[in-house]
Amino acid sequence: MIIANLKKEENIIEYIIYMRQIQDILRANNFDINNIEKLIINNYDVPELTKTEIKNWYSNLIIEMREQNLETSGDLLSIKAIIEELETLNAKLLNIPTEYKHKELYRWAEPNIAEYRKIAKIDDNVKDIEICINAVQSLLLLRLKKQAISEDTAHAMQTFSNLLANLALHWHNKN
């Protein structure tokens, strides 16, 4: 809750990735709030009232995920809505004649998006910004596993990161 709120205010892309990680943690713990309390909540050095708020936040996420049938995979509707807002903002920025920087960042990322779509066998109905987010999230998982990546992959991921960072900046300035 605390980290999620900070990330949502500071960097919307980090917020999306963080919330996806939280969803995965909830799934890995079979939506058992007692496990979540032991593993996460009790590690916060905050007053008991704040711990109660954090526990309620996790409990509400569990309820939402179950109501939305997200027991095995998928994003909360609130996360999907933010991704869709980002997709819309991306399209808007690409159509503004004076948005040279965003257009250039997209142009650098575009062939890598197409390549990632092909390699990862991603359906054509998944839009470009979601692909970039998925790719960056995959890179973070590879880094956690300490797996090496090629120079070409690192370059492609950098184009995704640059595009997403610029998009997040525009999103935060708008909101």
C-alpha cells in the first residue's frame, strides 16, 4: 500500500510493474492473508494502525482479484485501465506534430516491439505499450534470476524503457 501509493504518484510504469508483482505474490500464497501478513506486513516498521491499513489493502486486493477471476493470471481492471490510458496517450502524442521526442523514442522502439511480439508469440490485439511494459517486467525477472541477456536484448529493452519513461512523464504531467 505504502510503496504502491508512492509509485503511483512518482512513476506510473513502476506502479504497474509493482502491482503485477503484488498480484503474483498473492497468487503464490494462495490468497492467504495470514501468509501475506507473516511474509510482508509484519516486516514493515510502522505503527500497528498502519499495519492494519496495509493488511486491509492486501485483503481488498485479494477480494478484487477473486471477483475478477484473476486467481491464475491477468491484471486487475484498474491496472488494465491505466495501461489503456497510456496506450491512448501514446497514440495522441504520436499524432501531435510538435512531439518530436516521443515520436523519435517510439520510432527507435517500434522495430524492437515487433521483434518482441514475434519472439514472445504475442497476439496482435496486445498493443505496443503493454508489450513494452511486459518486456521490461520480463527483464526485471531475468535480472532477479541473474540470467545474462544479449547486447541486442539490452539495447531493445533500453528503447522500451526510454519510451515508457517519456510516456510516464507525459502521463504524470496530465494527471
